Amino acid sequence: MRRFKLVPGNGKPYDITKKNFEELTKKEKPYMVTGKDGKKRYFGICPACDNPVQLLGLYKKLENTDNPYGRHYNRDAAIAVHNEQAYRFCPYASHVYMGTERQKKDKLTDFERNIYYAVRNYFDYAIYLLKQITGLNISEKYAGHILREYLAGEGYLYYGATYYNIPWMLLYFCTAEPVYRKLVREGSPLYEMLKERSDVLLKPYKDSLYYQVDKAGNWLDLQYSFILHERKVVNDEVKEEVCFQLFSSDEKGIPVTEAKAVLDINEYRFPNLIHSEEAAKYRHDGLLEIAEQLMPDLPDVGTDRNPSD
Amino acid sequence: MIMDNAENRNQIEDMQNTVNNDGRAADFLPETAVLETEVERILNPDAEDFLWFGLKKGDVHFKIGLSDILMCLKFAEEQGEVPKLPPVWWTRVSSVYPKLDVFLND
């Protein structure tokens, strides 16, 4: 199927596109979850039978079609319980979409391998830049979480992945995170979004440059994510960006945008940092060890693999 | 997270096995610790728990984090010991307490 809904019932169906998925779900759970196998899966609701639908081809080109599509998940998912009877009578339960994609294979070429190894070798630089870009304090633990998310989403196989956009792509493959208890730098985009809110308290954190996000009273329903990665040519110049979103949710659990900021992806910033004279200053053994641990060597070139998406 | 999830899952399976294989008389009560009134809130950005509840057994004092209590609640819900909470509630909570992902992710 080519359309999905956010919630069961009379919800509006949307075309299954990367843009729609990200704008509408903000990459929040349970739309974006990591499975037992450590792989990311993307979910919506079937427009016809209200069953969970796995969205395929959002980030990697499928072998059999150029467009992403939805396939009935045929078992319970966090987003909805599988209803066998509804499924059997669903007009989209056509054999056309069944049983052919589970075994599809991708080639891992030198290009993807090199991006993977660049992430591993320069993870410390990437995290340093991310702290600058987002204004978030990224501890070793949080950095490890970001890397696991990136690997679960197989970000290095994403068709928009390049060497220079590695820092931004690390964020782009993360499921939404709550702002609660995060540390933000004064003046950063997130700080500006939060400072006037009545549901948020920003508390100076120890003797650092950071403020810790606390709730003003009730449960703090605020999360952030990085969505809508786009590359376009404007006046013969490449313009690449990703959108930083702050969002809450309505009574049905559907995400509602509270604030957003477009982050420009500068194609020189990351390579310049790596090759700068001061680069040695930003090396971080702890982060490199994390990358080493989480990212084993890849199989040899040309080895077939079974992707999750 | 992957490792954590596997550990959490084992914990849940162990709990289920304990319930299912319990051959003792149903009214045989276990030894318990007593809940103390003191609750600590520690907002460490890297911690998975922020609320800590005091327990006491004899002279021994110790703490249990809210995420473990939520795990127990989820377990009780699945056993039908408490009414079901809306799935949206659990996904909200799991965004802050990732331990609960074990129930969300297939």
C-alpha cells in the first residue's frame, strides 16, 4: 500500500513518503522502534484495516520499486495489535505486496563501507561538532546511545549519506528523545525554544555552561528529533539541511510541533575539523573506544546481506 | 540499549517463570521489605532513574528506582492483576524510562 495513518479509526491517510513520515510522526515511538535484532523499523496504521503496517524503503531504495510502501506487519506491534480477521478482508492484503521483500538483498559497496569506517574513526570529532551544532551536552553515555541508534537505522546505507554529513546523520537516525533532564547551553536553539515555556524549568547545572531541563510541575510532554533531511540545488549551490523539531502530543498521542529550527549542513565543517591543525585537541579516547566496541569490521566487499528495511 | 533490552527481557522471563512454576501453597507469603517514606529525586542526565524509593528490611536500608517499579506494574498489567493502561501512556513513559522498551519492541 502507498498510504498510512497515524492512528486507527477515522484518521486521515497520508502518502508514504520520507517527508510525511518524519513531519507527521517526528520519529517518535511507536512509529519508529528498534527491534530485538537491533534494527530500526518504521510503522504506521493501515488505512483500510487498522492493522500495523511496516513502512519499507523510506531510507534505502528497494530492489523492486523506487517508492516506499507499506506492508502489513501481520503480528502485534507497539503501534497496534494485529487483527487477523480485519486483515483477511483488507483490500490492501494483496499478494502483490506479500512474501517477496523479506529476502531482498543489498550490496554493501566501498562507498558505504568507507562512510562506516569514517564514523568509527572520527566519532569523537563528530560528537564534538554535534555539541556545537545542537547546544546539547553529549556525555559518553548519550554519545553511545546516538551511535547505537545510527547503527540500528543503518545510517551508513542511507542514500543521503556522505562523508561530510556524518555528524548530522548521527542525529537524523535517532528516535525522538525527551528534553527532560537534558543539558542545554545558554543561547543554543533548544535553549531559546525552552526558555519562555511555562512547563519547563531551566536550572544552572553545577559550574558548567549548561542548564538542565526540569519540569515546572506536571509530566513534561516535550521531545525533540531531527527530521526532513533534504539536499537541493539553489542558484547552482548545494543546500542541505535537516530540521530540528520540538514537539508535544495531543490526547490521541499524535505529535504536535511546538517549535522548529532548520539546521544547515555545511559540507566543509566536518572535513575542516578533521584536517585542521588543532584537530588533535578534539580527539577523545573514550568516544573512540565506544565506536570501536559498537562497530566491528564489516564483511568483505560484495558480501550479500539481509537488510531489515 | 540492545544489551540492556536483552537483560530486561531475561528479567521479565524469569519473573514469569517464577509465577508459572510456583508450586507452593497460594497463601504462603514471602518475606518482604518495608517501604520507607523517604523518596530521593536525583536528576542525573545520564541515569535511567530519577526517583528512588527507600526500602528497609531489618536494619538494612536500600533503594529501588521508579523504572523497576514501572516494570513491575507492566508485569502486573500483563498478568491481569490491574486494569490495562492505555498503550499511549506506556509509550510516553518509555520515552523517559527506556527499560520499558522491552515491552514495546517486538
